Amino acid sequence: MKITRIETFSSEFVGFTRITDATGATGWGQVSTYHSDITAQVLHRQVAPWTLGREIDDLDDHLNYIQEREHKFPGSYVCRAMGGLETAVWDLRGKAADKPVAALLGGSPGKVRAYASSMKRDITPKDEAERFRRLRGEYGFDAFKFRLGAEVGRGKDEWEGRTEEIIPTIGNAFKNEEVALLADANSCYSPAQAIEYGHMLVDNGVSHFEEPCPYWELEQTREVTAALADLDIDVTGGEQDCQIPIWKRMIDMRAVDIVQPDVMYMGGMGRTMQVARMAAAAGLPVTPHCANLSMVTLFTMHLLRAIPNAGKYLEFSIEGADYYPWQQDLFVTDPYTITDGQAEVTDAPGWGVEINPEWLAKSTYQVSEVE
């Protein structure tokens, strides 16, 4: 395959990509959300020059080649930009084969259990519990995630006493029900604090404790994982990490019980599948991070339908226009319908989604192509 044109359509918050190959076939993908306009520039400056006109037989190897050429820039932006290229290639391949991406990855279309993921820390525990109860009734969710502490909060709470209140409030809201409860600390705590709250979570029926310590401090997270190992709770993490050697170290040292790569932060499906394979070899499940309703949740749905060590559920953001105004009206037809607590990967070719032309018309457009 030779790619002759790479186009980006971006805003500050989200950026879509379209590739065209030498036959004229096209595919749609997405760079990672947040500062997506900057990521689009990185794509044209640091990914496109190593891609356009080059024969690509092995997509994973091609991404390695890009990173080698850009070895002075090993950080997140290049990975976020590569994801825009890589996910568009999968869409092109799926359309050519008349198959959904999940099938190309060795899986199949079908349903995926979802958990209702709250992004809010400015909500009271009582209101959060009521919101969860309403969503259970309306959409059949049987798993819910709430937020602890302050994001990268240096041990502080969003407001004094919130964490001590929300843990039992959510636990009591679903007492004696077949419901999974998850909590996310977003890198807030020291190991001692995290261990203390871990015991409180267990006492209130919470079975998933996400990113308890600063994510870059793997030894701190491992300390928490070890301390809670005999309890009915999984310590999880990895959403921020994009470098394969860090993932290898995280898995080898058993820093977490469940790994949570983000397809967009990682640089696409192939690199995320590589993490999934490493986790499978270590006997660890994969519950990816996908915290908004851009294409990242769709990518993750296809991934979970294809990997043998898929975790129990798909992260599914429950935030609307008040929290994510930028994720409105992205698609012609909404690919995110929850029925009985489940999302569904359809049998439509590629990603099975059409970007809204009206949104594209308002975006910032850039193109790189073979001269």
C-alpha cells in the first residue's frame, strides 16, 4: 500500500484524518483528543514525510520506522499523531475487505458490556448516586465508575470530605444488587493514602481502583497493588503510557492487576494490540481507557471484540454537552447506542461511521500529499 494524501480536519479538542492510497481508496481515522490542532501539525510535520509514497507492507513496522526517524521526539504527541494515520489505514482496509475492523483483527461484530463512566468531581455524592440509579433504569447499565480525590491532586480532595462521603454513598446506592462499582483516583494519592482508601473501597463493594498514585511512579502503584492483593479489588492503570518499554516494565513488575491502554494515546490499534499480547502472556486482562465519545470509544469497542484477554467491560462516558460540548454532532448517525447496558459493534465495513460534513466544514483543514 502506498499513501498519497493525508488530510486532517481539526479543532482544539478533536481531529479527524482521511488518507488516500495510490488506488484512490480512502479511510477515516482520528488523532487523539485534546490539543488536536497541535497534534494535526505534528502529523503533517513528523509523520507524513516518512509515510507519503512509501510502500507499507507491515503497518506496525512502519510506525516503528516513524519513531526511529523521529527518535529525538519520543513523547506523546508523535504517538497521538501516528494514531491518526494508523486508524485511518484500518478503516481503508475494512472497506476494501467489506468487513468491520474487529473482524480484520480476528474478532467479530457484536455486543460489548459497558460501564457508565462519570468524569465529574464537581458533583455531590448524593447527585452522583441518583444519576447512576437513573442511568441504570434508562439504559440498563450494571457497572459504574466514580471519581476520588482531585486529579493529580497531591493527596488533596476536590473538597474536604468528598471522598469519605462518596465511597459509602455509591456503595449503599447499589447494596445487595448485581452491580460492579469502579473508582478512579487519577494519580491523586501517596501509597499510604491509596492503601487506606483501597480498604474503604473494598468495605463498600468497589472492585476496581484506577490509577491510585502518580502514574509515572510505577513502584508506588506496585506498592498499592501488593498491599491490596488479598482483597477483592483490582488495582488498574496505564492510560497515560504510550511507550512499549514502559508497558513491558509495568507488566513485568506486576504494577497493576489490569492494564488500561488508550488506543489514541498509544498510537493506534496495532500498538495497543501489542500491549494486549504482553498482558495476555502475563495473565492480565485489558480494560482500555476511552473517556469521551469521539472515535476512541468506537476503536475500543472493536478492540474488545478481538482480543482474547478483554476485560469485563467498555468504558463509556456518561457526560453530555455540559461537560463535553465539543463532542456534539461529530457523526451523521450516532454509533453509541446503549441497550441493556451494552454497546454494539455492527457489521458495517471499517469503523462503520460517517463524520458529519457540517462539522468538517467548520474545522481547520490541512493536507500533505505526494508531489
